[in-house]
Amino acid sequence: MTAASLLSFLKATCQILLLAVPVYYLLKFLRRSRGYRVLSGVLAIWLGAHLAARWLHLDEIGWVLERVAAGLPLFFVILFQPELRRIFAEIGRRGGDGRREPLRGEAATNVVTQIAKAVESLSGERIGAIIAIEREESLDPFAIGARFLHAPVNAELLNTIFYPGTPLHDGGVVVRGDTIVCAGCIFPLGAMDDRRRAYGTRHRAAIGLTERTDAIVVVVSEETGLVSVAYRGELLRGIGTNSLVKVLRSALAPGSDDAASRSLSEARGDDASPGASDRVAQAFAAVKEES
């Protein structure tokens, strides 16, 4: 092999790696979203139709499919808009110097203990609640109109905030580090579909917020007392206290994106069947679940 051919081979290999590595990590990131399944279905249909048009010499249909292919990048951007926004926000965060220091040791343990204690109490009394734990992405845009507290995370304070009749009980709470930043937040609602028809407003708000940010949101249903955790647009219902503690510890740990996903997967297997929890919720579907 001559020096010129070796140089050409190395150049081609570097170009392939430069293209393949970003694409691999992008697909790995997007596979956790619901839009990935939609995109997979659209691409499979388009590819099948394109091959059929070529084999059967359907030139007009082939021409239409080529024009459709030109619009697929725009379709991709629209479909994965929340995920792409998270990617660019992550790039900006890593490039800047505003990264929040994660909680460690006793401070993290105390926050987890206080939240779990509050949730267990609220669940036992069937008092509705929604608590968003901020991770890397700021939740400040969702605090408009909220009451800023800047108080230490405390189970008694959380119970008081969500107690029926108090001014802030209908809104959400944002926890940043070891601080309750604000209460009375109005979070964006997730899209409605058949699977989510049994969900109340708090559960849809938890899904909506986690579709837009990397926060982990804990929800207590005032109808059933069930505790749910939302992350990356997915909702795990009927989670137990021990599993909740594991999830919160993973969420507060540094570099914990994969750890949070794993802890949720483990909780899905450890606790009562999600299907059973959903059947309980569906029993209340005809009634407004959350006030």
C-alpha cells in the first residue's frame, strides 16, 4: 500500500467516524422519546413505498416520494423539537460557567428524606401534590406567576403548601438543590391521547414539564393516593416509598441521566404492576381527578 492510498484510507475513515459518532449518540438520545417510534414508522413506510415504486416503474409516485423526502428534515425538527431543544441547552450549559453544583452526601440524603416523608404523608391523606426536582435545566421559565419562597426543603412545609384550602395548593413546587424555590407554579400540560385519558391535570402537567426539561416530577393523586414519577415524558404510576427514595437519589446525583433512567426501570419492576395502578385511575376517569 502506497503512502497516498494509506493517507486516502485514513482520511475516509476519519470522515466516516466524524459522521457516525454524532449520529449514533443522537439516535441513542432520541430513542428514549415517543417521537422516535413515529419517525421509524414514517421512514419504514416511505422506504417501502419508494422501493415498490422503483420495482413497479411507478414514475409519478416515485417523483412524489422524492419531493416528500426533501421535507423529511423539517418533519424531523418539528417532531423532535423538545429533544433538540434539550440537546442545544445541554451544549450551552456545558459551554458556560453557570452549572449548578449537585448535592452530595448528607445534604442530598436530607433532601430525599424530606421529600419522601412529605409524599408519604400526602399520599396517606390523599392530598394532591406535584413536586418538580430541578436537575441541569433551569425551571425558571415555568415559575412565572408563582410565589417565591427560597426556603429549605422541609416535609412539614411541603405538607402545608399542598394542604387543601391554602393559597398555593393547586400549583406545583420547584425544588432546586436543597431549596424550595417557589410554589404555585403552573406547568405545561402534556398532549392528550387514549393512554393518558385517565390522567388528571397534575399527571399531565408532570408529563408536559418532563417533555420539555430534564426535571423529575413527583405527583400524588388526590383521588387514589397513588404516587407517580414522571421523567423524560414518561409516567410511572404506583411507585412505593423505597423506590421513590432510589429515584430521587439518582436524580440528585452528579451526571445522573442514565442512573435516573435505570432507577425508574428498576422501580417499574419492583413495585406493584403499573397496569393495576392504571386500572385504579381509569375507575376515576369519568370524574375530574384533580381539582
